[in-house]
Amino acid sequence: MSNLERIMIFIDHNNIFHEYSKMKISFDYIKLVNLIKDKFNLVKINFYIGIDPTLFSPKRNRQERFLYFLKKQGFIIKRIPLKILPDGRKQEKGIDVLLSIDILKYGYENKYDIGALVSGDGDYEPLLKVLLSMNKKVHICSFRKPLSYRIKKIIDPKDIIYIDNYLSHLIRSKKIF
């Protein structure tokens, strides 16, 4: 049995997606996971995504190939349909609640020593406070700019991985799916 601390990764895809989409880059989640799990015993990778129910074949097929690829790499995919607002806009609702329930459940079950949250969303502040009160270690992985001040206040700076610092390493070099 390994003496390494057990780490479980929780990825809020929609939160991270908006940032790297603005940069017009092809982001590699496998490389991101390898960066996060370095020197730890990886238990599980949970990937939370809002799915657009109005997508038609070509875009839907591309998204499904992407998710299938991640699943083959060991990611546990958690999907929630996006809500369609009366004006036609799409809104993600429920990802942070589902992610929070999972990270707390696994924490109470002592399934990990370190919970790694891939998101900069300040809505996770109460969750992080509870995890810290449970004596769980928390690592945050986020782009620098959208990382909430509320999270920076409670997470030790040494436990924050800024994606920006590794961006050249995290860009997908070839089309995989």
C-alpha cells in the first residue's frame, strides 16, 4: 500500500471551459489531471458538465466523443442538462450543488485525504469551509483572473494551482476525438 496521500479531483468543466474558450485554445484535461495528481495517489476524477439539450448531431456528436474519451481515461462523467430561459439563453444550474454533495459525501466516507477542486467559483466558499473544518486538505486549480477572492481568503496559497502558470503545458497538441 502506498504512503502517498489520496487525492480525489472534482472538475467543474463549465467554469473552466469559459476561460479557456475565451483564449481560443484546445485544453487538455489529461495533462491537467497529471499536474494535479503529481506526488499523490489518485483515487477518482469526477467531471461535472452542463449538457445543452438543444445541440444537434454534429456538435452533440463532438461533445459525446469528448466525454467518451474522458470516460475511457478513467473520468467519472456527471451530466446535468442546461436550463433554457424564456429568452432562449442557456443557463447552467445545479453543477455546483452536485459537485458539493459528492465532495462532502466522499469526504465524510474518508475516501480521500485531499479534495482537489478545479474551479474558481466563489459559490464554493461554504463548501470549502466545511471541508477544512473536517480537517480535509483542499487544493484549488483555477485560472488566476476568475479565481474568487472569497476562495483566496480561505485556501493556503501553496494549495492553489494557477492554470495560467502551466498553460503552454496544458494545451492539447493534437486532435484526439
